[in-house]
Amino acid sequence: MIQIDTLIHAGWIIPVEPEAVSYPEYSLAIHAGRIIDLLPTRQARQAYQALETVHLPRHALLPGFVNCHTHAAMTLLRGIADDVPLMAWLDRHIWPRERQWMGAEFVRDGVDLAIAEMLRGGTTCFNDMYFFPNITAERAALFGIRACVGLIVVDFPTAWAQHAEAYLEKGQALYAHLQGQPLLSAAFAPHAPYTVSDLSLAKVGQLAKQAGLPVHIHVHETAFEVEQAVQATGKRPLQRLQELGLVNASLLAVHMTQLTREDIALMAEAGGHIVHCPESNLKLASGFCPVAQCLAAGINVALGTDGAASNNDLDMLGEMRTAALLAKAVAQDASVVSAASALRMATLNGAKALGLAEEIGSLTSGKAADVIAIDLGELESQPLYHPVSQIVYAANRQQVTDVWVAGRRVLENRRLMGFDLDGLTDRVAIWQRRLSESEHGGR
């Protein structure tokens, strides 16, 4: 028998590759942080002897979710400014509080809360955009979650940097520091076309090309954004990005609710990626990304939750369901964005967008063992005809019981490893008091 680290016997394995399949009574063999085999449980018992054997007969094993757009620290702003349109939400509520409170401590505590929430919901990798990305990287490494850290750029001063050149300098220094850290990667993260100048965007494009990094940016989030851009420059934002050399296979364009046929054709030809955030877009009334059209054109579409200040959760199971249902309504076609397609958007498509598809996103021999277990034995999941459909359309994040990242178990029977949850709750309560006081004009 072959000696390995971990052997998981499950009710089903849903590998994502190949798409839309589930293997009943299957087992996953893990060694040195990587998947080495998927095989029927009867064969696995004869082939492998493991240091740890896990029995999950009611569960489906899936690749961990890849949350392709977050502002993790903004969990501390969850629910503080609901039911407000995007620009008013930013101008009147979010940016004033960030100017007052945002700093290393704010980011540390907000990111800790976000990581705990994401791991308990089955997210094993997140792609972040926020200030003090060095703190985000430190906390992700500490708690053992995979992260693509955004090297943020804006053209206005914050507590993180005073001008665009300083953002870029700090970002490049952080990227150099991240080298050799197996769970961490980076992307340049200019906030949006309306907050970053042509000069800064062009510099981002040059540096991203040199380093081989993705460029993660909000684009065409609202009709107002596009209208203002056309009035100011005579160009739609995507056209402007193209002229600056940013529309290519490294582009992660987030939201994309305002798309013409020409926009879709441009993204498809360039090989760019779209990050769809359906729940945030719905809550802020930003519009609808025509996902079915984008997929039909061959564009890679991934999923993100956005920040908890505008969602108001970091729940990828909920995001999958909303993405599938909304796409059907927008296309007026019940057959588009199937359950299997939505699951792929939440896993392998996200990995592809981040340049990590050779490492994560599916349960395939040789890939990192980023694995989640979903309990399908609960009453709310019965009767069970099609596991993939049941997960997308009926399961909730409380059914995620176990999570492994690179073979390390970080959630066991709903219990987080390495977290002081009482201490975290106390820290969050302090921020709640501070931010509530600032809402009423005090400090």
C-alpha cells in the first residue's frame, strides 16, 4: 500500500474537470499538499494507507471557491450604508469613513473577519483590492488561505500612499516581498478608470506586462460611469483602456454591467476576463452583466462577491445561485448558465482569471489540494437527484463543514483552525462603536 498524508472518503466527488459530473462513493488521496489520486472508495481502501483518514459519506468534495473580487477589510463597514446608489454610497458614506478610520489596524481586523467568513463558506482563494495590502498578505499567510493581493493604485492620497507613484513603488516592493510564499500572489489593482489617470494606467500596464501580473480593475460598473466618461473624454472606459494597452489576456474587468456588442467582441478577441458580482450589482442597482452573451462569445467569466459593505456577505454559494438565476432572467432563457456552469465560474474560471488554473480550481491529480466538503445529508438537501444542481440551487454555506488549503485542514466540522473567535468578535465590536459614532458626527 502507498503511504500518504490524507485520504478522504466521500459520498461524491465533483471535480469540475470534467464539467457537470459527480462520482459517487469516491475518495481523494492527498500527499505533500497535492492531489495524487481520485478513485472509487473500494479501490482507495486497498491502494492507500494514510496518516489521516477522513470519512464523509454524506458529503460532496469540491474544489475550493475562488472569490475573484473582494475588498476584504470592508467587512467592518457591513450594513453601515444600505439602500443607497453607488456614487452616493461612496461619496457620502464609505470614503468619508475610510478617510477618518482606515489604517493598518482597521485593515487587520477587517481582513481577519473576512477570512474567517470566507473559509467557513468554502472560499479557499480570494482576489483582493484594498489599501494596506501588506497587512492583507500577512493575515492570509497567517490563517492559511490562498490570496491574490491587489497592488492598489488611485490618484488621490490615502493613509496608504500620497500619490500614484508612491502606490506603484509600494506595490512593487510588496510584490518582491511575496516571492516564494506559496499561497500568495499579486495583481496590479488600479481602482477604476475614473479614479486613475491615463499616465498612471499606462504605467500599470507596462509594469504588469514586465512582471506577468494580472490587472484587476472596476470597469463599466454603472451607466453613470460610462456616461461621465463619454462626456469627459469622448470614449467609453473600455475603449480608453484599450488605447492605453490594458485590454489583453491579463485584464480582470470587474462588474461590466454596461456592455455593447462591440465591448463583448473586444474582450473576447483580447482574451480578457470578466469578474461578475451579481449580488452587489443588484443591491446598488448598478445594472446587469450579460453573462450568457459573454460566455457564448468565449469570454472567461469568474465570480466575485465584492466587499461586504455592498453585498452584504462573502458567500460564494449564494453568489453562484444568484448568478445562474439572474443570467436566465436577463437572457430570457432558462437553459443558459447551468448549475455546472455557475460552479465552474466560482472555481476554475476564477483560477484561470488569476493565472492559477494549473494550480487550483478543480480536483485534478497534480493540483494543490484546495478542497471543501459540503454536507448534502441535511433535510433541506433532500431528496437528492443531482448533486451539482443541489449544491448550486439548494445548499447554503452552513453546510460547508470541512476545508483544506494546500492539503492543510483549516476548517474541521465547522471549527476554524488558528482563530481566536472571541477575540475577533471583541475587536469587531470596538470598530462597530467607532464607526457608529462617526456616523452621527462623533469620534
